[in-house]
Amino acid sequence: MKFTYDFAEVNGKVAMLDFLDSLSIKERAKIFAYIEKLVELKNSGIQPKEKLSKHLEDGIFELRVSFENRISRSFYFYEAEKQIIFTHGFVKKEQKTPKNEIEKAKSIRELWRGAK
């Protein structure tokens, strides 16, 4: 079974799609390219380098994407071993990932799991 990805839907809303819709076409395309790269690496049995993906806490990871002068983070977790579920994303304004964004990812994960 190969790794796949999806976006968490909670109460009819998909926060990751809302985030992607807020970006330029170029930024959106780059995030999708990085998502595909993550899936490809996982399917090859290769652990992504921290420059691409980093474990934050409690099973929440961030996909790191840099644009010309902006940095975005897209949060995800693993479900059923081979499924990567993206919760949401944001454009960073400070060096450290804000705790409230990590908590939001955890909350979306729990609501998504409860709705399954």
C-alpha cells in the first residue's frame, strides 16, 4: 500500500483548501509540488529532511515551503499508517512556529477523527 494524502474536512470546512485559496497560483503550485515530493519520499522509504518536513509534537508535522520572500507551513499528521492528512496552513510572520497554530492542527485532527 502506498502513501496518499488528503485534506481534513471538519463541519463542512476544509481549512487547508481555504489556506491554499488565499495564495497566489505560483505559491499554491509550489505547495502541491512539495506535498507530492513528501509522498514520493515516503513511498520510497526515505525519511524527509528537516528542511522539508519537521515533527513538531504529538504526531503533528509541518511541511516547510519558502516562497520569494514568504515562508509557509502546512500542518499534517499520519492516519492509518499510510495516509497523510493535512489540517491547515499559514504564512509565517515570525521565526518560531506559533503554539496556537500547532494547537489548531491538533484540534482539527481530533475533530476530523471524531467525525469519521
